Amino acid sequence: MGPLRTTVADATALKASDYRLTYTASGVDITRLSDGAITSFGSLPAEHDGLRFEQQAGAAATGDSFVLRPFANAARTMQMALTAPNQLAAASPVAVTPASGNSGGVAIEQLYAADNSANLTSPVTLSFLSNGSYTVSGTLDPANPPPDNAGPPPSYNYTPGQAIRLNGWSLTLRGSPAAGDSFGLGAAPAGSTAQNSGNADAMLALRDLATFDGVSLSDGYGSVLSRLGTSVQSAKFASEFSSQIATSTESARAAVGGVNLDEEAARLLQFQQSYQAAAKFLQVAQGAFDTMIRIMG
């Protein structure tokens, strides 16, 4: 059979795990190795935990099993794309322009490219109605959500501070619009500096995006740091404890088999004095013997 392939289908549903794919008589079992959970599918391709599993060619036999490691090289293949801050494309490719006759009750809070849409920079106009909803006209992406209200005219409900996502961009407005207020969206003019933080805002939004197991990048990073700090502290404590044991063991070994210079010096003095005392005893005995010889002779 041909090779198996995994691609990311939904980044918000990913799980930090390897997978075992096993062909059965009724289909395919996908086992998440981190917890042993098994999910059965009738055939491939199949989507599971934010991943799309595909068999590229050939046919598999019942009992065939494969281990897939979709994240094994995630960190290994990371590379630095930018070497200087001025290489960062912080500006949004989309710009929004309020109509000159707007009441001024609505302010632009944020605009950035959220999806890779072919209609990202296509001209679009948002026009607010008297009931607070808005209509959309212009070149629209077929993937846009349908209007909330059938109309006529069909319109979308507006909530201050809630992002409006159409044509691949995300626009956030604040305030209360008046009937007739409108905003035009389209390609940002070349060299424009207004509203130039759209891409930077989009990257900042990744901080709060659920990435693995429903946890955001910022929370996941904090969890990693916490585990790392705990591991470092445990390793440091184990190192200090082992060092103390090694010191105590070495002291005990030295007490049994080592040489104490002070003790050995004291013993040398003791042996020296003993030798001197024995020599004195022999000298006295020799003197007494010589005296006896002279008397008897």
C-alpha cells in the first residue's frame, strides 16, 4: 500500500499525541497513544483531533498497523524567518474607510486579515440600517456566513465590540451606529501608514487562540514554564541531597580506611619515647653488669 499522510484540518482541535492507525475488517481504528482512546472510522480519509488522515495510494490488509507521529518534527523544523524588526509585515493588506457623512457614533477598533480568502481585498461596503443591523454589498466570498435577517434587505446583526468576519478579514467596531452610517473596505493603498498594525494584531490574537487540548498558547507556555521550573527545582534538590550523601559516605570511608596525620604524629612520638625508655633501661643494665665484673675481678 502507499504511504499514509496527516495534515492539519482544525488547529484548535489538535491534541499533543502520537497515533496508531489499525486496519480492521470493518474499517479503521485510530488510537490516540497519549491516553489510549480509540475512535473507529469506516474508511479513510477521516478527520480526528484536528488532523486529516489519508491513504495516498494502494490498499491495506486487515491487521495492518501504523504509528503516526504528526508533531515529531514540529520543533526541529522551526527556523528564524526574520532577522530584524523592520522585516515584519505589520500592516494589514485591508483598509477600512468611514463614509464622510457618518454620525461619528461608531469607532474602528481593529482590522486584520483572518483567513486566506481570494476576496480578501475585494471592495465591500457595510451600511447600517435604522434597527442597528447592517447590509453588505460588493464582491463577496461564497464562504461568508448567510445574513442573520432575511430582510428585505438581508442584513447582519451588529454587536459593539464583536468582530465582523467577512471575505477573510476581521473588523471590530465600537459604539452605536446611526441609520445610513457606512464603511468601505478594500485593499490598503501602497505605502499607507494608517491602520498599519493589522497583521501585528492578528499575530497577537494567536496568544489567546486555543491550540492544543483547548488551551491557548499563553496558558500552554505558562504551563510549560511551570513544569520546567518544577523539574529544575526537583533536579537541584536531588543533586544537593546526593552531594550530601556522597560527602557523608566519604567522611565515613576516611574514618575507617583513611590516614589521620595528627593521630599518626602522636603515635610516632609515642614509639620514639618507648624506644628511648628501652634504650635507657639497657644502658642502666649494662652499667650494673660492668660494675659487678669489676668488683668480682
